[in-house]
Amino acid sequence: MIELIILFLAVLAVIAVYYVLKTAKQLIVNTILGLILLAASNIVFKMGIDYSPIPILVCALGGVPGAALVIILHVLKVAF
């Protein structure tokens, strides 16, 4: 009986790890795309956004929407 409980808990742990890694994969892809978008807009449009810790952190945490926010705030001369 104890073996069945351990097996059931192991299956639940595998399922939980799968969903955590699946979500983490999406977050990592979004972060990389945000950083690429920031660098590409800086290179292509010569925007002059500094690669200081704050814009990098916003892009890393926000991904593509974070990069768009940094770009919009820079174009409006509000920040960055």
C-alpha cells in the first residue's frame, strides 16, 4: 500500500515539474524576445537607448511588452 502512495506522489511531482518548466520556457522565450527587440530597435532606428540596468531589467521582466514600454518612454522622452 505504501508503494502505491509513493508512486502516486511521484507521478504528481512529475506533472507539477512539467507545468513549472513549461511556464518557465514561455517566460524565458518572452524575455529573450524582449531583449532582442530592444537591441534591434536600438541598432536599426539608432534610438540611443542606454543599456543600463533599469531598461535591461524592465525588458527581462516584461519581455516584449517591457521592451515596447522602454521604447515608447524613450520616444516620448519620459525616461531612458
